[in-house]
Amino acid sequence: MKEQEKTDILENVKCLVIKVGSAVLTDEEGLSVRAISRLVDQIAILHDKGLDIILVSSGAVAAGRKRLLERGITLKANDLPSKQAASAIGQCMLMHEYDNAFSRFGKTAAQVLLTRDDMQNRERFLNTRNTLQRLLEMRVIPIINENDTVAVQELKFGDNDTLSAMAVDITGADLSINLTSAQGVFDKNPDKNPEAKILSCLENIANLDLEKMCDGKTCVGTGGMYSKLRAARRVAQLGVTTIIASGQIPFVLDKIFAGEAIGTWVLAEKKKVSHRKFWLAYHTDPEGDIFVDKGAEKVLISKGSSLLSIGVTAIEGTFSAGALVRIMSAKNELIGVGLSNYDSEELALIKGKNSKEIEDILGAAPYEEVIHRDNLFLDAAL
Ligand code: GLU
């Protein structure tokens, strides 16, 4: 990547999502007021330059746990209710510190707690977007975290990396910075290879095998490097670059904006996906699989056609009409995701059949295609 390209990106940012991990905000003492204050100092400078900033902050569970320990209460197991209880305590502490720190600069912070459920429901998704937009218009700094106390395991984002990719989508941000405990993305597992180096830039992330790249130690934290790269890949699909850097470097944001070579830049993809398709692919987990033959695979990929029943060879899972499903090749490789017009039972009956036969088989043929091209997203980063 040319230096000029970096400069162009940094100079043209209007709206920035900063994700900060628990390891950056906490130390052995628990929540680090100093770490929060340093982060806020840097954010305030960028905010004063006119940037809209959305902070996605972890740290609630870690802070809550520590507070309980200080008060002599030991959380039983590492089970969900314990984590949820810890997050309820820690979230309050976290926001208290952010509020104080931003107030020193005369700035206002706002707490936004989200669950994946909120993203699944289109109305709630749009409400969230409107609220965030209004906050940004008022020059408030929204601080987003997962609403851990209510989110059930299956409906959790699970890690704030995924949540930060959603935040980029929902706010239309034009840069994403992921501050973590690692220095960036290593070219090899640094545990096994002492000569491993930080990659300064990752281009065409869609073509990289993220799981392979993330074997071993670089996968620390709740989400690990894999979830950071997967989130960065999603963000790249929106045409937005992510910088993965260590939040422990003093003045890291100042340094990034001064053009210093810090962390790993995961570059935006040239071909942008629409916000609608992004939402469609990532608002929820797929509920089943539709396997297609080679012919269908070819037209899906080369022509961007809809998926017809004739190309369907097998169905896995039980899902209703309208569900998000994975589209799998004959070789069991992911082709994409889409919203199925038919439920899994209906699909089992019409698979391999011509669209004209659907009515005879099912008694009605409300849709000609199994997945309409408008509801199809190839290259989903699942
Ligand atoms: N929501 C969790 C917390 O505030 C953190 C999840 C994460 O770090 O990815 O502690």
C-alpha cells in the first residue's frame, strides 16, 4: 500500500468507529481509569477536528468481576448468569469512567447497549440507526457494548468485533480502528516462529484463509484475532478499511493519524456491498444449508442469477420460509447466503424439479425462485 493512499484515507475520515478490547481497558487492578482517560484524551482530539466517533467498548465483564472480588464475592462458575451479573456491575463502572473522562473535555457520551436480536428486527435496527444518527448530529459520542445481561448465548454477537462491524454498517462510518492487546496481525504464529512479523497491510482479505492465519497465540481475548479479521473482512466489504493495532501503545490514535506505521491495515474492497445485503447476510446466523449442483453454482457466481429449485440437490437443517440459509457447493464449500422463499420441508419436495412443477407438488407456487438474487449474498464472511 502506498503511503499516499494511507494519508488519503486518514485525511478524509468523517466518521470513525473505534473498538477497544477488555485487555486494553483493564489491568490486574480491574478497570484502569488511566487507560480510559488516555483513550478519551486521544478521542477528544479527533472529535475536536470534526470527526464523528462511535466507540465500541468492552470491559464490562472484566470490571464487574474484579469489583465483586474486591467486595469478597466470588462468582460461582464461569457460566452465563455469572458473566451477565458481572457485566451489569461493570457496565455501570465503565460508563461512569467514560462519562467523567469525556466531561473533562466538555463532551457528552451516551450508552448504547445492543443485542443481536435488535439487529434481526428490521424496525429495531432502523430505530437504532436513527438514534445513533441523532446522537452524532448532536456531537455526542455513542459508546456501544453488547447488552450482555439480556442476550442469550445463541443470540449473542459474542464478541465486540462483530458488533463493531455492525456499527460501521449502521452509522455509515468510513474508517474502523480495532484496538487490541496484540501489535497487529502476524504473518505466522509468533509462538512457533520467533521471526514472525506484523503484517503492515492486508489486501484482498476475501481471498485469505483467515482460520489458517489465526492458528495459535495471536488469538487472544474474547474474540481472538480470527474474529477481528472476520469483522475486518465484513467491514472491507462495505468499502471501509480497518486498522488493527495495539491499544497499549501510548498515544496510539495520535500516532496512527500522524501517519506512523502502526498495526495492520486491512484494506477496503473495491467492490462494495449494499447496506441491505450486508444486513441480510450478517443480522443473524444461517439456519440451514441448501446444496446446489455445479450448474447452479456457475450461474450464481458468474451471472449473479437467482437460485432455482432445479439446481438444488440437498437440504440440511429445519428452517421456515424467509430464513437465512447457507448455499453450499457440491464440494461442501460455502458459496454464499440468502433468504429462502421456501421452508426446508417444501424444499425437500421441490429440489431438483423444474420451477414449473412447484405448483403441482406443493399446491401453490408463490415464488418462481428458491432464493431471489436480490436476497442473495455471495462471499459472505461467516
Ligand atoms: N461485552 C463484553 C464486555 O463488555 C465483551 C465482549 C468482547 O470483548 O468482545 O465485557
